[in-house]
Amino acid sequence: MVDDNTNNLTLEKDLLEIAGFEVFISENATDGIAIARREKPDIIIMDVRLPDMRGTEAASILRQDKKTSDIPIVL
């Protein structure tokens, strides 16, 4: 999950963990991209407006990377 709103990030993380998911979080796109490359998550949930770049730009970077190109991304 990538979201710069701490309240949203905490709520979404808690809900997903209660449902049994392992959740990796980031408050900016750059760190989110690095986590995705390292952890290879099943899905990425990303805010569109982030402090360092737009979520659509981060999604484009992930799509161009062979390691992360097949991970579904929800913006």
C-alpha cells in the first residue's frame, strides 16, 4: 500500500491485516517502488496523489520493470 495520508494508510493496513493479509506500506512512490521490487506483492494499492510523483507515474515505472510488470495495481 502506498498512501501519504497516514490515517488512510493505518486504517487500510489494519483492515487488510485483520483479513489475514501481509501488508507492506509506504508513504511515497519511490519507497513503494523499491518495496514492490523487493517483496513482489500480489497486488499494489496506490494513491494517485503522492508527495514525490503521481501514482500513475509510479505505476508506469512498475509496468516497465520486468520484475513488477505483472503485479496488479489499484489506483
